[in-house]
Amino acid sequence: MTTPRTDLVTALRSLDPAHELETLTLDPRSPGPDAALERIIASDPAPSRLAGERRTPSRRLLVGGVIVATTTVAAVVLPQFYGGNQAFATWTASPSGLTKAEAAETAENCRKELLDGGTGYSAALRASQPALAERRGAWSLVVLADDGGFSALCVRDESAVSMGGMFGGLGTPTDFVTSAPREIDATDLGSGGIDGESLSLAVGHAGSEVTAVVAHTRTHGDVEATVSGGRYALWFPGDEWNDDTARDGVDLEVTYSDGTSATQRVAP
Amino acid sequence: MSSPPRAPDRETRFRTLYAESYADLCRFAARRVPPSRVEDVVADAFLVVWRRLDDLPADLDDARAWLFGITRRTILNSRRGVARQQALAVRLAEVAATQHPQAGQSWADDLVASRLDVAAGWQRLSAVHQESLALAVLDELTSHQAARVLGISPVAFRLRLSRARRALRLHVDSLPQLAQLPRRAALAPPLTDRISS
């Protein structure tokens, strides 16, 4: 048995990772921090709707469910969800596409909302590109991504009367690898709550031979995913994939380019 | 319609706060996120501070705890998983385990041994215990300030801290001989950055 001969506090302080920071990193006048300061001051100082401290109880209502990710992903829920039940009523099990202009606008709105939210991935967000976009009734879904595994997701009620009715997440996998040709994975899987309503979703990477992904759900029947650019995305109203039911993963039917299909389980 | 002019006092006050607190928040963040994310996390935290500047406590120590609390929540908001609203794991610096001290060696060697033991014991601590110890020892906050960062009562924090100290001591004392340790001492794993919505 080894007992430390110097006290634990001294040893612990000697292991402070802050000692590893370079002097330039700590200087608020160096280029990066100085530019950040000017960006912050140029921004609207209106009270934050996200990050830091959430002061309005109703906002906490939006953070009710659980989205479990298999990657390093941050969940973000923005309030002011004006559509509510009416918007959910427009949801469709089969997605439709967005025009190029709509996709670009949706992507930029997603980027802006997440940047404004203060999520700790500002640089990655700015560098990411639209990777997938779809529509289900009044709802849009967009994925922003880069080649290194970072991705950001926004699901938005486009019928909302102003910006802000959005559910999303972002992050980078700790061990990102490209999916095998017939494999899918999940970067986002589970359910989340918005304004008293819930939604369940599965979003992730799809191998090059994957042409379709379908969820056989108990509450909404077959829900088809958008499959595009090596990714897939599907979601549906309700918390069928809540923390308990999705903990061990969910089964998705995957169709391949040779016409065959198989059931794959994606897990958080 | 143009926006009303921004009060110069507010901007000046924020610039001063930024200059005086930037390094402190970088150190706080560096204990909790990989080095590559420190600058982003601090920038995002200051964005929140900018929007909530009116809530900045007048007392300097309370202000420091308030800033740490915002930074902590910014990091938590960037994570996904069931632990989002729970504790934030704290990492330690790497320490080489190549120089095993021998009996009768100097205090400096004792410190090397203690660093190895503490680094290995730290990995066995829960995130709650890591966070409590880090706030008290590394961030050098009082119980009152640390409690404010965590949003709990000072009494509850002191209880957590006491348990954390006891847990670290137990882990350190129950470690195998140094010779059995890996070449690089065990460290707290990188944050998994998983949060729940």
C-alpha cells in the first residue's frame, strides 16, 4: 500500500492542468480573445435565451426529455415554441425536401441560433457546412457538419411567429470513424421535450450502400428517414424513445443499394 | 427604427471585467475541458456575462463565483447525456511515472510519489467528488463561493467536500505499489460531452 508522504492538497495543486496553459492563451489582449471581446460587445446585449443560467421556469419545461447521443454532442433547446400542438399536427411520417435556398436559410438560422446560444463549439459551428435538410409539415430539420465528425442538428417549427422555436444538439465524437458501407450509427437518439410536447428522433451517419432507413414505431407506424450525403435523420412526435425505452437502442430497418434490407440496432 | 444607444458605462464595465477575469476563467475552463476548447468555452461564457452584466455581484469574490457558475453551466450545456445537469468531471495534468522514488529519497521525490498516487486516485473519484475538490483546492473558492457555483447550500457543499476528501484519501491509500502503475499515471478521462435535453 502506498501512502502519500506529502499532503494531498500539495500534490493535487501540482497537478493543476491550468499550469499547462501558455501565457499567450491567458492574455485577453492576444488576437483571439481580443477578437472575441469585440464580437461579444457588437452583439445584442439582450438577455440570453440559452446557456449560462436559465432563469425562466418555462424554459426548463422545454428541457424535459432525454436525448442520448452516441457522440460528443450538446443538446440545445430554445424556447418560444409558438406552434405547439398545431405544428405537431402537420408532421408527416415521410419527409419532403427543402429547396436549395430553403436549406441554406435553414442551415444559417441553425448556425446562428446555436452560436447565439453559447455552446462551446463556436469555431466548429462557423466552419461546418449543411449536410442534410428535410421538411415534415411545418417542421424543418437540418444537420450541419464537417469532415472531422462534428455535427450540429436543428429541428425547428417553421410556423413559429419568430425565431427561437428550435430543438437541437451539436458536438464531436470522441472516437469518430466513418461508417462501413452497410452500417448506420446514431449521433442523436432518444426523446426531448419542447413546451410540454415531446419528440423522438434518430440522426446519424449512414454507410455508402444505405439507401433507406425506416423506424417501425408503435405510436406513428412506419417513419421514413431522409438519407442523404452519408447521413440519415428521422423524428416523430411523442416520447416513444424515452430514456427507458431507448437506453438499449432502437431497431431501424435499413435498405441497401442492392435491394436487400436488414434490421440494425442503433444505440446511444 | 434604430436601436437605443448603448450605455458607455456598460461597455466599459464589461471590458474591464473581461480584462481582469479572462485568465481566471481560462484556468477554470482548462480544468474541465480539453485545451483546444478553452478559448471557445470562455468566449461563450463571456457572451452570457455580457447579456447578464446587470446581475454581476458587486463583491469581487462573489463576482468570481458568479463567473465560474456561468462558465460551468456553459460547459454543461455543451454536453449531452443523462449527466448534463449533474457534476462536471475535472481533469488533472499528466504526470510521468518513470521516476519511482526509493526509500529515503528527498521531499521532491515524495511529491512525485504523491502526484502519481493522487493522479491515480483522482480517476477513481466520482465527478461530484472531483468537482467539489477542484472548486476548493484548484479554483480556491470558499465553501460559500463554491456552493454558489454549484447552486447548492454551503452546508451541502461542505458535506460533499468532506466526503470527497475522504474518498480521495481512501482511493490513494488503497492503490497498488507504484511499480504496478502504468508508465503514464492515470488521468481523469476527457469529458464525454454528453448531455440530455
